[in-house]
Amino acid sequence: MAEDAAAAEFSDLDLESWTHAGLKQDRQLSAAQRRDYSFCRRKSFSAFVASKRDSSQEDGSTSWCCCGQTFKEHCGVHKHVARTHDSEIQQLTQAAYERLLSQLEEEPETQQPNEREAEPVDVSAWIPETGHISEEQLQKGPGKVLLYYHYCQVEDPHVICAWQKALCEKLHLTGKVRVATEGINGTVGGTDMATDLYIDAMCSHPLFKMEKEDFKTSDGGAECFTDLRVGVYKEIVPMGVDPDVISYRLAGVHLEPEEFHKKVEALLSEGDLCDDTILLDCRNFYESKIGQFTRCLAPDIRKFSYFPDYVDQNLELFRDKKVLMYCTGGIRCERGSAYLRSKDVCKEVYQLKGGIHKYLEQFPEGFYRGKLFVFDERYAISSNNDVISDCRYCRRPWDQYKLCSTQFCCQLVLACPSCRQDGHTACCPTCQTKGHAQSEASPTVVHHREECECTGGRPRIPQDV
């Protein structure tokens, strides 16, 4: 683009110091992350300058209008933007960087140019025979959603990926399956017949050797997901740390639900007298907001890839403490506990085996109160009647999420039926106003999904020390 090329004319010294100023907020970024952040900042700068371009010139000349001033030269508008609009550029950069991180987490690994093209592999031996079962039995009737993971060495994840895709398609399952050299992680939905066949196929595969108890189930079906996504990734749970550096093999001590329950019971019985144990929720804030263990520490982080930074910036919080960790199904605790243990500051690190799912199977009225957030169209499942969250607008008890109604925003909002009926369907007043103005907005206006009060007012990494 012309603006990208023009950006190169900006003083190298000014641009370098300007970029480094943005990076001062996080000196722990790796070299690759710094390159990505710098790239996002340059692109955001170019986009901001381009938005100030005056296209009404009839003589074909180029100029830029900003803050009541007209600039005829690239260097002039660049210096003005760098000196006057630094805060806006930082917001745009952060939003672009967040989107880039999300893409890197969600996009399957692409084959490198020097890699050999994978040869077609016959996976039919691992596909169950369904000739005795009608298509109606596979597609209609009561169903459920499965949640599982298994860590093991996978020599060729692309072969497992092909098998999983063929298996799920044959059984008419929807959901998401992540495959990596470190194992497999999936959540799929379908009829009872289809999901039972899927479990049998997973348990009989020579690589995984899983047991039926390794699968967490809940009421649902194929309708709980919009489609089927199967891919090969660097990590089976996106923590953002190379699994070769922090391996699941370093995980904390696994506690069965009964053992975990007893430890939480002991913690609660001591009340404020117990200051050597932390009950740590390693999920995201929108998960813990609607359901959590009593007296837990629930970090206000938006995604699990922020967890390592949270640990790094709150190390003193964990020093000489016993930590009881939990998450939805257990997988985040595998890597999260390994990362925490690698810091060598805790006395002990324990994790709930099977996660909240398995705990609720045995203790539906235990110490976990509220809903359990799930990553599908249901958003949450319940085992007790407690409502621990409230409506975003009227503050009445409410815990049923809906997506923000504003286009380009992917935030979840807790808005009760009464408030939604009154038109409060966005995640915050800023998005609500933006939604009302969208019909009048120019099609060239770029909307960034992070530009709202929900994310703008929340520190990326909270300080809980």
C-alpha cells in the first residue's frame, strides 16, 4: 500500500524510539513477540495516517487533514501523528496484536516449504463399522457433548488429524479437535449412538489407549456446535509456551475429586487463619464470573495464553504457598501447573484431576457454586441452582451469556430478559452506542473488536500481589 511505503520515509530514529516506547510496557516479550508487536504498531500507524488522507483533491495531489491542519508531505503528517496521537496508536496496536495472537493460537500449523508433502494414509482400519446402524440412529435422537484430552507422543499428527476428521464426519459429529505432537484435545457433540462409537474408537486406538472414564459428558448434541474443526497445532491447549520448553510431564500432583474436596473443605474450615494455601482458578474471567469454588483466587485474565504472564508478574503471591489448581476439564491445569512449578516458588502444586466436570459428577452440591462455562453454543451447564453473577445493566442476579449484539465485537454479555427487551444487548455502553451508529457509518471505517469499555478498562495482566 502507498501508506506502507510512505511510512518507510519517516525518520528511522523517530520510528525506532516510538516503537520502543510501545514495547516498554512489556519487557518480557520474546524476540519474536517484539517483532510481531513492532509489525502491528507500524501497520496501525500506517492505517491511522491513511484514514486522514484527503481524497477530495481534484488536481490529483495528495494531502492529509488532522486536528484542523493540512499536511502536504508524508513526513509532516507522520511526525504530527507520532507526537499527537500516540495513545490512539497504542490502542490500535494492542487490538491488532491481540487479534494476531488469537490467529496464531487458532490457526492450524501450516506446512513449511521444505517439508515433504504428506502421503495419503489409509485410516479406514481405525474407523468403526457402522453398517448395522442406520443413519437415523447416528443423526437423530438424544445426544451428548464429550470433552476429553490425552497427552502422549504423536509422531505424525497429520495422520491423526486425517483420522479424526474422517471419524467425526462418518459419525456426524460436530465440535473441535486439536492435534499436536504432544497429544490430542477435543470436544464433540452428537447422538448417544454416535458419541458412544467415538469413545470406543478412541479407546481402541493403539496410540491413545484411553479409558471411558477419561471422557466428560454432558447433555447436548451436534447442535451445540456450528461446525466441525479438526487441525494440527503447536499446543493442544493454547498457553503460548513451547511444549518442548514447559512440558505437561512437569505437571503438579493430580488429586481425585474426593481428595480435592477434602483439601478445599479443610481450607474453608480454617477460614482467614489459613494463609499458606491458594485455591487457584486458571480459567478466564468470563468463566469464573458465573461459577467458581468458594474462596478461590480467580485471575481477571481474558485468555489462557495470559496465564504465564500472570504467574510471572505475581510470583510473590505464590511464594512458599500450597496451590490447589482447577479448570474446566483438567487440561489447562496440566500446562498451567507445569509452568507454575517451573518457577520453583511454591511448596506444593496440586491440580483437580478431570477438572470441574468430574468434580460436579460426584459433588453437584459441593464447594463449586454457580454455572460451569463451556465453549459451545450452550455457553454454560449447571449442577446447582446458585446464581453468583448479575446483569450488566440492572445488577439483578443473572448468569446466562449472549454475544454482544454489536457487529465486530466478540465479547459475551450478561443481560437479563428485561434489560434486553429495553434494548440493552451490547457488552457495554460504548458498544451499545457504536451499534446504534453502525447503520450510518462509512463502509471504509474499520471497527476493532477490542475498542470497548470491557477490554479498555481491564489490565491485560492484573496485579494481585
